[in-house]
Amino acid sequence: MKLIVGTRGSALALAQTDSIINLVLEKFPDLEIEKKIIKTKGDKILDKSLDKIGDKGLFVSEIERELLEGTIDFAVHSLKDMPTKMSPGLKLAQTPPRQDPRDVLVINPKHQVRHEDLGKWLRYSQGLKIGTGSKRRTSQLKKINESIQEVMIRGNIGTRLEKLVSQDLDAIVLATAGINRLGLEDLKLYHFSYDEMIPACGQGALAIEVRSNDENMDRIFDFLADEIACMEIEAERTFLEVINGGCHVPVGAIVRKSNDSWILMGMYGKEDCSSIVYGQMSFEPSLEDAKRAGRDLAMDLVKSLENQER
């Protein structure tokens, strides 16, 4: 049996897709899986920040169209790129094990700063130029050091690493998961704690998208389900859906375990990043209570932001 998987063409997208293909073929060695590279709107427009060209769906719409038309059998995405409301006729398969969700600062090699001093360097250096196209990251960088100057950069990881040097930036912000999946080494990295920077909802997780009525795909992908990842994603994506956040506002959430407790941490702000609110909500380790925590925390932060504006 031959299956066709739709994917974007970046090195990271292909690495993510290959990781799923390899897991499936280990379980079902008689399958044949072919990759089909599909270019999305988000890949074509690289000179504008995401909030200037659209919203969630910039990296998936063209792929979803082919899935609905039947030219591909399933698709692999970064879960953080997925809209919270699925297109009619499509659904997400179970969430496989999640990579490290943290954001990471990649330092320009020109800076000879010891690793143990990078936190102080970030907090106290004046006028650092840091590359990112994300309002979520920009607003939290400003919280760490208000003198930081955001420089809008977009593109795949390789392109951003090139711009780090070619544009003489002091650092850029990336997702740790992407660096890990590409096996990049010899980079000077500062990993943000969740208290410093809350990641995008679903960051580090992969989304496997299939047609809603394709029971055969369900049977193939159900074995990949990771119970903890599924619970984390339920909380974070419910939070994002209720808060109605996308590329236009700074918003993020992450589930962390503290001793025997599960805690959802979230942040939300105004479109111009002038006001940011934070909160957290504990929950029991179940899909139902994770969803409840996402909903309740979102409503709390919406109220908190409204109160700040009064």
C-alpha cells in the first residue's frame, strides 16, 4: 500500500515529516510512503511579519486543499502553526511524543560571552538587536530588557541563522525543537525558562492531519499517541481557541509539571504589545480537566487585560 504525505519543503519540515514516516514504517514495514512538497503562502511572503499577511493557516491552507482533494493521504505540520478550528472534513490524528517546547536565544558568534553569563548579558546589555517576527517573543523580550530592539526576520531556520550574521544582529530567537530536530551544533544558545518566555501553544509538537472520515489513517496513526503530549496540547489549544489569539496578538501557553501537580501557564496581550498579562491554572492529569484549565485560564486573562485598560 502506498501513501502520499504532504509537507512544506524546508529542511525542518522535511525532518519532521521523515520522523513520522520512520515511526510509521517501523510499525507497518509493508507500507510505502512518498513525500509531496507543497509551498504555502507563509513560505512565499518573507518580507512581512506574520500578522501583516494573515493569521493561523498561513502554513497549512494549501496543504489542506490537497488533502481534501485526495492528492495526498495525510500531512505533517508544526502543531503551533495549526488553527484551533479545523477545516471542515479534516481532523488531527493523535499527538505523537513532543520535543522540547522552549524558546532559545541563538547568540551571534562575535560575542565572546561565557555560557554562564548569557542571562546577565541579555538582561543588562543596552540596545541589543534581536531578530524575531513574533509579537509573543518581542513582548516577552521587552519584559526581560526594555532596551532590546526587535528586528523583524522571517524564513526557515537556515535563513535566520544566515541573517544573524549578515544583518549583524546580536541574537535571534528560535524554537529549541527545530534546532534539535535538525541536529544543529556549534551554536551558542541561551534557553529561556518558562518564567522568562512562555512558548507558543503547541510548540515542539507535531500535527498529523487526516481526512475526518479516513478510518484507515486512524488505525495507522493511533499507535503514535503520547498520553502526556495529548493532554498538554488539549490544555494549550483550548486556551488559544477561547482567547481567540493568533498572529495579531501576543499569546502563548505551556503545560509544566511541578512535583505532583500539572500547571498551565499562559500569557496574553494587546495587539501593540503595550499591555501583557500572565496567569496559571492547575489541573488534574486528564483530557477533560486539561480542557477546563485552558478555558478557565483564557477567560481569566481576558478579564485581567480588560481590567488593565480601564
